[in-house]
Amino acid sequence: MLSHSATLVRPVSRLVVVLSVSVGLMGGGLQSPVSLIEHLVSDSQGVHTATPTPSGPMLMYHPISTDQNGHILPWYSADPGESYDHVIHLVWNYWKNLPNLSNGIPASFQHRMAGQTAAIGGDQLAMALSSWHLLYQYSGDPSVKTQMQTIADFYLDYGLASSTCAWPNIPFPANSDGVPTVGPGFFHGDVMRGTGITQPDKAGSFASELVTLYQMTGSPRYLNSAIAVANTLASHTVVGDANTSPLPFRVNATTGQVTDPYTANMTGVLRLFDGLINMNQGNVQAYTTARSRISSWIKTYPLVNNKWGPFFEDIDYDSETEINADTMAWYILEHPEWNATWQSNARSILNYTASTFGNTDWHGINWPSYGVTLINEQTAYMVPGNSHTSRHGSVELIYSANTGDLTRKDAAIRQLNWATYMVDVDGKNQYPDNEIWYTDGYGDYIRHYLRAMAAMPELAPNNQTHLLKSTSVVSNISYTPTQVSYTTFAPSSTETLKLNFIPSQIVAGGLSLTENANLAQEGWTFNPTSNVLQVRHHLSNQITITTGNSPSHTPTPVSPTPTPTPTQPTPTPTSPTPTSSFLPPTSTPTPVSPTHTPISPTPTSLPPTLKASAMPTSIATERTATATATTTAQPAAPPLTEKLFLPLINKPETPLMPTRINDLEQRRTR
């Protein structure tokens, strides 16, 4: 493992945990798809109203509300589905409406924190694709799919190693600090190790999302690019040992020199190989061999010794991480064929993350009295996070659904509840004790709520219609008051939906499916108590669900998008002409080295906790002072310090962020 000196990697510029907002209104769920402004207008018109009620101590942006047992309820509504739906749409609308910076692209495409100019997070764009894919099938909002294509095109246009490199055609994880000029080489290295260094695990994550995007759009570019990445990763996959993973954490893409030999983040790479093997695309034999090596290594080492680090782009020494461990548990639960002992494997990992990263006394609060254990990020930064706590909760719920063991179900829901308090009324989503990260608050946040709903449909909003889960990628979907129409990539698939109407007919490719008692064969089942519909189809990928009954509450209709015709091209990866909507400027400024000035954290603390038994059971939600101010509010453009593009020089030892933040008390070393 690494022997680098310990340096804090999570920059902290301010601590925001208490706000003076204490009056709000009981609200209803946000309809899907609908814009934040439309939702706030409906609030201002009195559609969702209740008497303002005092509540408990402030947690980030909102006062804590509890049930009759003193256990934490979600922000916004006592109903988790209503609350989660509301938060999901707030966060999406904030991301979608971020303004472009001076180089013509939004901050979320080039910076990892709002209001700062530090380079992008290593897995930031892949995380966004992961969440937006799930959000698209949930909402039917065409702008979600458009955003996915914009992200992928931008990264492919300006982020890949050349075809002549030792590790060709894979993306670099970082750009320069500041607001770099958009053009070739925009992404060109690693935050800690400098220009020319890439992270193969992040390449695998991104390419696995390209496979999904190909299945959504039918665009050969995404498939060919995913195959090119998979070819590179498979050709470099080794057997591995206790100190060397099958793929390194960091490597010089040009020379092939490994700088950091170990990471346990293999889930994205496994998903990439799985996707291509299942479609019989690319070098299937090589992918099968590489997948086998990685799987055997995980079973031999991380599952035994719990060395689940590192992951984060801004760390240069060994640090065990919740994300590597819990995403592997998620993969195992979704692929029980991976190992005969899949259930005990997943349980072992979840127990490890709970015991290693569980936080019960953050800011001196007795969180178990609220029925919740928070989840820290990594051993190098033992601070609980919105992403990490909600991820662990979602994987625990998937475990409950897949095994029937409901022991930890309620506690897992409360972890999701806790993370809703990090979201402000305008969609800001802040990492506690830290900043608004475009990873933790956006791409690595929404997906955990949507996966939780898929595992436990009771957590999806009532009186709304949503497709929650599909065994095949949903290429297109549209919702109307009395109908849901969607197309899956594969003709054979099973979907789970929660409806706000009683289905009367389900058609697959023009043929009516039969309502059955179970899904042992093609057909559908509907539970009128839970409003959960399950559809199994084999012969057609085009499904229409209709009702003859008028629903009491319907999602806002959206215009259906054209159904793509998936193709199976013969991959010939090339260096394509940029197709991104972000074009490079006509002139390039003289490059200079950027500077980065850390901002000192301002220590504050949560107010003293109240006894759980004294907590009110009602929910307090916030609203801005006037409807006019709310409906016109847009995410503020982050303040910028203009810097010119860092020259592309072959000095891997030169960090892209030359100045780091000093250690904090929360840092832990092994």
C-alpha cells in the first residue's frame, strides 16, 4: 500500500449546520415530471398548505422532526415517499439550472464544489449519468436524457487519452483548477499526481454508464467508446495480490508506469464487462477473463481483509472507504450468481461499513436516540456524509428486499431520512461540515433514493405514477393521466411500477398481456393495496399500460420522445470529431500555472439536542418569504477567480491543485 505522508484531502471552507428558518408548511409531493418553479407556484396558490408548527433542533437547513418514538422523520413530509420525491426534484432542478461559466460550460462539468474553482471530482460525471438514468425512467422528463448525452459527449470530446498511449482511449479524471479553456485536453490528468495520470476504476465507471446510454439512445458512439475502454482495461487486468489490485488506482496513461497500485473500487469495471458480455459486443473472451480475475481477487482479498480503499481523487495515501465497500455489496446483491455465498458476502460488507464508518455522536448529538446511525466517508475523513449515509441505507434496503431479512429496514429508512435535511429549498445539497459537492449532493445522491424506492416501493410517493425498476434499461418512457408507455432495450424484461390508477390493460407489442397470480410466466400482477404493478414480457420491448378509471392525482404529462432502434454495430473505435454542444473558443490565452488559496473553516456546532420524547411529531417545512421571490430564484453563479489553462506538460508529479488544505481534527489515519 501507499506510504505517502498524511494530508487532509477534503477541503473545508465553512461549516453550515444551523439556519434561522423555523416556519414552514406541510406539503404534498412534487409531481413528476414538473419543474421546481411550477411546484413552487402550486404551493403559492395554496395547493399544499398546513399550519406552521415549531419543531426540533436545526439539522443543516431544517428543524428535525420525529415520530412518536422520537425517531427522525424526513424533511418536508412525514411520508418518506412524498419527501424523497420532493428532494429528488429540488436537487435535479438545481443541477439542471446551473448557469454556464465564462468558458461556456456549467460549474458541475468542471468543478467539484459550488463557489470554488477546484478541479472536478474523479467520478463526478459517471455518478451523474448513473443518477440521471434512474431519474429518467422515474420521471419521463426528456431533459434528463438530453443532459446525459451532453455529459457523455463533452467527456468523450475532451477527456480521453490518445490511441497511441500505453493505456489508450480511457478518460482522464480531472481538469485544471480555475475556468480552463474548452478544447482538446480539457481533462488531462489527476488531481494529486498531475498531468498524464489516469484512474482506471473511474474509467470503468464511466464506460459502464456509456453502455447504459447506448441502450437508451442506440448511438453507436457510446457503445464503441465503452468497448475501447473495456479493451484497454481487460488488456491490463492482472491476477493481483494483497497489495496490488487487478487494475491500479493510478497509472500514467502515456508510459504505463503505475503510481498507485491498489484500489478495491472494482464495481464499475465489473458492470462494464457484464454489460458488453451480455450484449455479445467487443472482445467478450478478454472481458470474461478479466472479470473472472477481478471477481476472484475480491473474494480472496477485500472480502477477507476489508481493505476497501482508496477511491477519492484528492487523496494520496491509503484510506479505506465506505463507497468502495457498499457499492460492492450492492453489486453482489444485484448479481447473486456472482457467488454461492452472496448473502453472507453482502452482509459481511454491510456490517464492516456500519462498524467502521458508523457515527453515533456527530457534533455531540446522540443520534441513536433519533434511531439513526450516520455513515462517515473514509478513514482519512471520518465525517458523515449525505451521499454515504443514504447509500448505506439504500443498500441495506436492497439487502432486506432480496433476502427477506427486515431486521435493519427501519434503521435504513431513517438514514435516508437524515440525508434529506442536507437539501435546501432551492436544491442546494451540502455535505455536512463541508461544502456543496457536485458529487455527494447530486450524482452520488439521487440514485440512492431511487434504488431505495425500487427495493421498497412503499417508499415511492403515493398518488403518483412512476416506473421504479426494470431488469432491462428503459430507452424511452412517457406518462399521461391514464397511461404509461415505455420501451426497454431488451424484449425480455421485468418492470416494477407504482401507479395512481388501476390498470385495465397492458399491451406488449400490440398483444395484450394476461393478469396472473405471480410472475412465473409472461404477464402482469397488480396489488391494489400497495398500487404496485409488475410486468413481465418476453416478445416485445414496447409496453403500454392503460386504465379506464380516472385517477385522483396524476403526473404532469410529457411529450414522448422517439423510440430509438438499437443497433449492434461492429465497433471501430476512433478519435471522433467533437460533438459536444460546448465548443472551444477561437483563441487560446497564454497558459500560466494556477493558484489555489484555501479558505479557513469557521467552526460552529449544532444547538443542544432536545429529548426525543419531547419532539413534536408534525413536520416543519420551509418556504421562502414570498412566492414571487421563490419562483424566480435560480441557483447563483459560483464566484469565480479567473485562471488560465494549465499547460499540458509531462510532469506527473506536478499536482493539478498545488495547494492543499491542512489537516482537521476529524482526520483518521490507519
